[in-house]
Amino acid sequence: MERDDLIEYSLDAHHSEEKGVEIRKKIYKVTILLTIVTIIEVVLGAVIKQDASIWPLVKWTFLALTILKAGYIVMVFMHLGDERKWLRYVILVPYFIFILYLIFIALWEATSIKSVLNYFS
Amino acid sequence: MAGHTAALDSKTLWGGKISPFSTSYGKLMMWFFLVSDALTFGGLLISYGFTRHDCLEAWPIGEETFNSMPFLGHGYPLLYVALMTFILIISSVTMVLAVEAGHRMDRKGVTKWMIATIIGGFFFVGSQGWEWYHFIHGSEFGKIELSDGAVAIVKGHFGEIKNFTVTEAGSHHKKGDVIKEDLMHTFQHAAAAGHITNGVIILHDGSKASITKEKDHELKLIIKKGGKVNKASKGKREITGRKAEKLYYEALYSGEANRVIYGANLKQNEYGPQQYAQFFFFITGFHGFHVFSGVVINIIICLGVVAGTYHKRGHYEMVEKTGLYWHFVDLVWVFVFTFFYLL
């Protein structure tokens, strides 16, 4: 039997030298962006204390920056942005449905458990 | 789906004569594996959030827990983990450059970038080892239970212990002996076991010794759990200066066991609730294991590149697939970094 792992399936397994220059430029751009975002996160984390009044805003900024970083890694480094639209959906949609549900239910339950613990302590 | 396959010739089709999403079997299965692995990590991080959310005690704060740098000591909040994050991001970049070189059939380029990725991976695993070492050994001050029942973590610069001078002979040491080895270790063990009373330490062999120690600097107690006198407002209050020094040494030299906790293990830790250390060990350990296996896979694929296996095959898809796994490891770290260190 023919070994099917040796066959080239993907449409975009090759590109030209000129295209390569373009792609590398994009990679370097994303690198700089991720580095800057990480520096911003660390500076915010080290400078602003958790009991500061601005902390809730910083917390949400961290979450937003994390999603931004994750988005760039998945879409550019993992080339999901270059794949077929439906492949993107097959991977991202079920994941987000499960995870958002899990986050919701975990926080909801934790709040309830905490109120019970507080009541008995 | 079928519409897309029109652009592929028969050579590129799967056994069922179509090629879903115009992608290869291996790549699609790698994506499915990554989705399931991402659900595992998602579940772990959400259970961490769950525990943190329903915990009545004050949860540790990243910049207070992780503030050490190699060769420089303490007082550098989040700097080391930022460096680790940077190393992993850069190794992700070198990996994507290897994939790009593979698309141009540039074997030399692939080899070069793969080796850079492997080096970055080793650096990250090593950094994590160092991080664990520090987490397990803890700070020089530890977490202290004050005389009124309040619990505080301690920040500042620990004055060096110069020596122990034996004042009462035991089975090993004679009176007048000056001990200069393994001081910090002995000191911490004795303090945790309650073998120090009013500046006099009881050594392993039963001998008693006085402690010669330099003064601490910028000693600061951060109250994590309120006591009768030292109440914590909003779960946090800081005590500095002479009062902090007095309270700290009063408790440390009380002669009672378990007033101070150093570092972390699976039973107790100095940072906060015990679940915190459990989650730290499990999640960063599980991630570190992923990084390690990623490095091993990268080495295997890199050998294949050097041997020319993929060049003969006509495409570097194996590099792309192992690249997907490597980027995933980076992706997970982005989230671990946020939830363990920043929030």
C-alpha cells in the first residue's frame, strides 16, 4: 500500500522567494508586537498594586492583551489565518462554546460555594 | 468542501478521494489533537480560577511571589518570568521561520532555525527548573504567624548570618566552637521546628549556640490573614520599620514549632492557600512537560531535516506539523503567564 503520509496534500506547502520575503516581514512585525505587549504587561503588573483603585481596569487590560497575543500566535504563527474558512470555524467555534460555558459555570458555582463557606465560617 | 478540492490533483487527495478543507490528513489530525489538549489546559486553568474565586483566604500575588533573578537575588518583580516568556516567544518565531524556509525548500535555513528553536526550548525548560527551585526553597524570611494569630508574608533584605558560637556543648560541638557552614539551612530548619528561643539556637546535636547576624534592611510585613491586634483591612495591611522587626523576631524566636513556613511543598507553602502551590506544580509542571516533549520532537524532526528525508519527499510538512505543536506550547504559556503571574 502506498504510504499516505508521504503524499503532499496541502495546497500551500510551497511558496516563492519573493513571497518568502513578504512572509518573513510579517513574522518580524508580529514578533515586535508580541514583545511590546509582553513588556507592557510586565510593567503594569510590577507597577500597579492589586489594591489600587485602577486594578480592575488593569485586570481586564491583561485579559484583552492575552487574547490579542493568543490571536496573533494562532492566526499568524500557526497559519490558521491562511487556512480555509471552514477549518477555522471547525477548530475555534466548538472550543469557544465549551470554554465560555465552563468559565461561566465555574465562576457561578464558585460564587455560590463561597457564600456557603462564608455563612458557616 | 468538495468545491475546494477541485484545485487539487488526484495525488493530493485522501483515501476517500476528497481532501477536507484542502489540508493534509496529518495537519488536520494535529489540529484536532491541539484542540483536545487546549481543552485540557483550559479545564486546568478554569479549575484554578474556580478555586481562587471560592477561596476565603487571601490569594498570593504574582509580583510578591516571583521576584527573584539569577545572580541578582530578590526584589525584581516578574522580571524573570518576563524573560522566560520572551525566550519562548522568540523560539516560536524561529520555528515559524523554519516552516517558512521549508516552504522554499531551503534545507540549510530549516536546519538553522530548527536548531535555534531547540536551544530556545532548552533555555525555557532550564528556566522553569530554576523557577521551581526558587518556589520550593522560598524566601529567606518565610511566612510568619504573629503572636496575635495574624499571618504575614515578609519582604526585605535578610541580614547575612555570620556564625553560630556554641555556648553549651552537645554530643558533637564543644563550648566555644564557631560554626560557619550551612548556616542559613540550619537556621531555617531550627526556626521552623521552634528550636530558636531569644536568639539562642539548639543545633542538631543538642548543643546551644548564639547567633551572630547582620541587621535586616527594609523589613516589611504584609498581613495576609488578620489576627486579634494586627487586623487586615481588605485582606491586606503592611507593617514596616522597627515594629515589623519586633513582631517578626518575636514570632521567629518564640521557640514554638510551625510559626514560620519556608518555601513550598505538597503539604504547606509560604505563599498562600495550599491549593495555590498544588496548582502551580501541576499546571506549570504539565506545561513544562509539554515543552520538554516538544524539544524532543523538534530534535527528532531536525535530524530528519539534516538527513534530507523531507527534502527527498518534496515538502517539509513534518516541520510544519511539529511547528504547530511548538506554537501551541507557546500559546498555553501566554495564558499560564497571565493567570499565574499577572492576575
